[in-house]
Amino acid sequence: MFKHLSILPVIALLLSSAACNNDKQIKLPKDETKSATTKDSKDAKDADKSAADPENRTASTSDSSSTPSTPNPSGAFEAKLDGLVTQKAPWGDIDISVEKARLLRGAKPEGFPSAAKHSTSDLYAIVDVKLESNGDQENDYSKRDTWDLILKSGTRLQPLNALGVVLPADGSKTATLFYKVDASAKLNGASLEINGKDRDALEPLAIPLDHKSEFASQAEVQDLIGKSFEPDDDSGLRFQILDAQYGVNLVDSGRRAPRDHRLVELKVRVGYEGSSSAVSFSSSSDAPRLAFNDQSFSPDAFDTGSISSGDTRDFVMVYPIAEAASHVDLTIDGGKESLEQDIVLPSLVDHDAVAAHDSETAGSSDDSDDDEFTFKDDSDDDNGSDDSDDDNWSDDSGSDCDEWGWCEDSSDSRDSDSSSCDEDSEDCSDDSDE
């Protein structure tokens, strides 16, 4: 019994030690499950934070089947002009239309000019234009780089490239023009301004990108069509005006008016009946002139034609006159004799759509001395005129014609049918289908 009691002091000592340390924390075994759960929760929160799109700051969905937003730190985009209006505008003997317009930033687009430096951070305007020929000669636009983009603010932007096309006769071509623009630029209210090799040589043509427009071209001068004149001298010449057009743009001859000018185009039948067997007719000394405010305008030079006595020849006479002219007089003999006075020049459109002059480009021009167009020379065939026997402009509108094909009636021949001519006349044909 006393043997077992010998361990009691040991037990008492242990109980006393436990009682003295009952205020200390007892470490429990580590809960691995709880620790793992906490770590997973933290990692999930961190993942949610990193999924935010830096471009638009929108958070990605937690659905694993969705595609996260792709960061776009350079701001690359393409914005088309949704309100684009495709409309044909006349320029010489071609029609021009804007087929597409857009703003682009990012990778270099197809067709970007190799001579220009491209940057993925810059903004570019890209304009596609279509050219359609109405003439019988080609137009070389391979080096034409004067078709400017005019923004709504009035800012003028010159293209980074030339058109780079040769337009065949009666054909069509599409070209793309590139412009570097400010980051805030918009195409709404912008227009494409067509011009020649020299920006200051010809009257420009503005084509709005997003609204319809009426384009100034040409109109008939009714006061002159069909009129006949015989100067009061001994020249033996007689004149009959078969057609008269006034405008900034002449379709038949492919002409565009010089800056600050308009064009008058007369198709004139010239007859001769004199003592000589033939007479030489030239633009400088023999052709009628137009007069305005004490100024006299002679026609552009054309090849001299010889007219036999009793015969006629037809000439195309083009007169550049002041833009401000609202009426003109028709004179002969260097302006000394008046044939017709106070001829009213028609309005081309209700609101002249010819682009306003822009002083910004006053010093900007090409080095080329060539004209805007390779003008069609109507005088190529037989020194610029045809004999009356095969002439397309024959004006025989139901009037009496004399023995050498001269028709005295002054009505508009193009809309009338021929009726009667003298028995000996062989040149009273109907050309109303032209």
C-alpha cells in the first residue's frame, strides 16, 4: 500500500503546474483546410482585378466560357462615314464621285503610299474616288496630287499621294487618296476639292461628302442660238451661231474655266461670198469677239481655215471671260462693229457650287507647265472645221436655205425638223438627234 502511495507527490506536482499556467494559450494543430480556402479567395479577388480592360475599364465576366476583352493601348479603329452621299460631279469631260470615306488608325492599310511615313498612332482619312470619262481622249492623272480634303472647320489637307491612274477614253477608274488628319478630325461636313495640276490655275470643284449638291457646269445662251449676222463691210463673210454654251465646265470640249473666269463656247458657221476664190479665216483677226465693260475678249486660238467663195465652214470658238460678267455684246472687226448687244448670260445653278477661293493655297502649285486637260482640239480634222456637206451642226430648222446652204431662220435648230430648202440646196439636213 505504501508502495503505491509513493507516486502521489508526483501527481500533486503535475496538478499544481497545470493550475499555475491555465491563463496561457494552448496551440492547436494547424487547420490546413481553412488556410487553403482563404488563399483561394484572395487569389480569386486578385484575378478579378487584373481582368479589367485598360482601354475602357470594363470588368470581364467570371463566366469561363466568355472571351476576355483585348487590350487596345494604341487606340486602333476604323470609322466609316455612314452618311456618305455618292454623286457625280462634272470636271471637264469626266464625272467624279466619292465612293467611300473613312478614318483609320492602326496597322498600315493596303495601298498606303510608300513615299509617306506611316505611324500606328496617327489618324488618316482615306477617300475612294471614281472617275468616268465622257470624252474620246484619255486623261493622265498618274501624277495628280492636288485633290484636297476640306474639313468642316475649313482646314485644308493635301493628299499624301497622287491619284496614280490614267483614265482611258470612255472608260472608268477608281483611285484611293490618303490624308493625315488630327486626332480629333471628323469627316462630317467635309468635301473633296477637285483641281488641276496647279491649284490656282483653274476654278476648283468642291464635292461634299455627306450632302447632295448642285454643281455648276454649263447652260445655253438662248439669246445667241440660231442668230445670223453679216458684217457691214466688204469682207464677204457671214456668220450663223449654231450653238452657244456658257459655264465653268464645258463637256463637249473637255474644258474647265480658268480661275476667276467663265467660258463661252460658240459653234459658228462661217460663210464666204466674195470676189476672191477663197478667203483665210483666223481666230485672231476674223472671228467675232465678246465685249464686257469696255473689255474685248477674242476666242482661244484655233487653226486657220480657208473658205472657198460660196462655201461654209464650221468652227468652235471658246472665250474665257470675267466671272463677274452677267451680260456681253457680240462684236466684229476687233470690236469696232456691234453684231448683238446686251446678251444675257444664264445662271449655272441656283446656288453656285464652285468652291470658294482659298488663299491658303496661294503659293502651292506644281512645277508642270501643262494645262489641266489635254484639251480636245475640234480643229484636228481638216484644220479645225468640216465642210458643210458633212457637218454635224447643220442648222436647218424648217427654214429656207440659200444656194450655198445658208439657213436664214433664227429658231433653235437642234429641236426642230427640217422642212424646206431651195431646190439647189444640198445641205439642209436634220440633226436633232445629236
